[in-house]
Amino acid sequence: MEISELQSILRRTYQERDAGRGQDATFRWMAEEVGELARALRTGDRAELVHEFGDVLAWLTSLATLAGVELEESAARYADGCPKCGRIPCGCEPR
């Protein structure tokens, strides 16, 4: 699935509900899902990981839509590798 296709599907599915909730509340829901993903990473349960990564991706996509951002445009920063050094693999100093 292309990122733009996912964003289009989620826009058609949830736009009205997301708009009613607003950006701030949608961000808080996404943050809660990130917490659930953190728990899944600790357990290592594959099915749970797939589920939680999907939820985080969906909430991130909904938030981007509310902010008027197309995720394909955001992802394009990484199309040629690291956006800072331009290399694959990244040659930047590790943080």
C-alpha cells in the first residue's frame, strides 16, 4: 500500500470524527498508542507489535491530515537516504 493510499482511506474513514476531536486530542490519542507500542516492544509479541505499529501509523496519518500535511511529502525527505548527510547508510555521528 502506498502512503498516499493509506492517507486517503483514513481520511475518508475518519476525517469527520478526527476534525470534531481536533488536533490536540488526536495527538493525545496518538501518544497513548505510542505508549501501547512501547509495551508491545517490551513483550516482543509479534502479533501485538503488528497491531500497535498499525495503530500508531493510523493516528499519525490522521494527525497529519488534520494538519494539512501529506505524508508522502514528509517521507520524501528520506528518499535519497539521510536528509542530513545524504548517505545510505547514514554517515552522521550517532546520538
